[in-house]
Amino acid sequence: MTENKNRADLRLLALGATVGLVVASVGVLQQGKRIDVLPADTIARVNDVMISRDLYARAIARSTNYAGQPMGGDKATILQRLIDEELLIQRGVALGMTQSDASVRQAVIDSLIASVTAEADAASPTDDELAQYLADHADRFSYVAKVSARAWQTDDESAAQLFIAALRADDSAVPQDGVQPMPDLPSGLMSLEILGTYLGPGIAAAAAEMPEGSSAVFARRGRWLVVWIGDKERSALTDLAAVRNRVLVDYRRNLAEQTLTRYVEDLRQRAEISTATP
């Protein structure tokens, strides 16, 4: 009797253990197959990275033609592509490509800069703000109004090259045979319009960009001109209406630079940085 009772107890223990193993196994399987409850603004999770519905919507928009027809697959295919891309990105990070691959690093940097400066790039300042910006940065919108210049002409390119070499060594160099001074060219400061009547508008415009004390050779109508630039006088643009687009572009660029500088400075403040002597 006692022996039968012991056997029954052993069977019950064995059954309990078996049931326990089955329950545990089912729990593991259910855990492996569980479906995450994603945030409302998330379309998928790849490891610990969320893919937002906004990113998904933009991907769909990029793959749709003007008639609204999909060009790059259906929505399920597009979502899978985003997941695959995220897997590749995560693998690239795990392999250290963001640290070792120059093109990957630059792509990350460019993308982050574009994100940080996006608001500045789309800024819409008022005309009063632009007018103040123009006044505060007048040097950025100044132009060469007058220039002093000396010029010589010759039919021989080699003679022009020999003379300009001598002129660059000594700006008081005397021209050699075949190189003649430009007749009647005014001395002292003159407007670019006046200079253009002697040298041609294109050469006058190029001369305005030359540094003071520099010289260059230009071809004009079968002849060679040697031009030396002296003093220059600049004037500032003050009429916003005439240069509004230029001011707006510069305003946004300056704002983006300031935004990026503040962002990087904040990163520096929060980072632990150690450097060795170069």
C-alpha cells in the first residue's frame, strides 16, 4: 500500500514538472513572438531605433509620381526598405564605419548640419530687419566704385609676358620695345565706366577684382594688354530694394552659421574631451 502511494506521488511530481516545462516553453515562445505596442507616431521599431510615420510618409511621397502612382513599390515594400536601411545603418555603426570611413562620416556631418540649420535656412525676416542687417554689415555689400590703373598694349604676347614679369618684380619697370602705354588713360582714381572705355568693360570688371598692387595680362581684339592696379575706392550699397535677395541670402547664411556655432559649443560643453599635443 505504501509502495503504491509512493509511485502515485512520483507520477504526480513528474506530471507537475512536465506541465511546468511546457508552460515555461510557451512563455518563452510567446515572449519571442510578442508584438510591441508602438507609439502612435511610430511605424516600426528596429532594435532600439524607432522609424517614425513622418519618415515613412516622406519615403512614400518620394516614390510617387506626379499622377500619384507608386514608382518604388507598394507601401509594404517601402516600409521594408526603410527597415532594411536602418539595419544597414546600425550594422555600419557597429562596424565603426562612422569613425573610419571618411565618406560616411562626412555624410553624417552634412546631414546633421542640415538638420541644425534648417530653421535658419528658411528664416523670413521683415524688411526692417533686413535693412538693419544691411546697415550692420555694410562691408559685405560694398563694391569697387573707383580704381587707379596703368595699362600697356602690344601685339606680341611674349613681349607682354616678359614685361609683366619685370613689372611684378618692380612696379616701376620700364616697358621694352613693342610695349606701349595705353594712350590718354587718366591717372589717379577713375570710375569703372571710364576705365572700361579704355580697356573694355570685361577687362575693367576683372581689374576691379584684382588686389591692389597686382598686375595681369589680358587679350583684347588681337592685342595684349598689361594692366597694373593701384588704389581702389569702395562704396556701400544702401538701397535694400536693389539688393534684397543678396541681403536675404547673406542673412540666412549668417544666421545658420551662428546657430551651428551655438550648437557645437553646447556639444563641447557637455562632452568630455581630451587632446594630446599635436
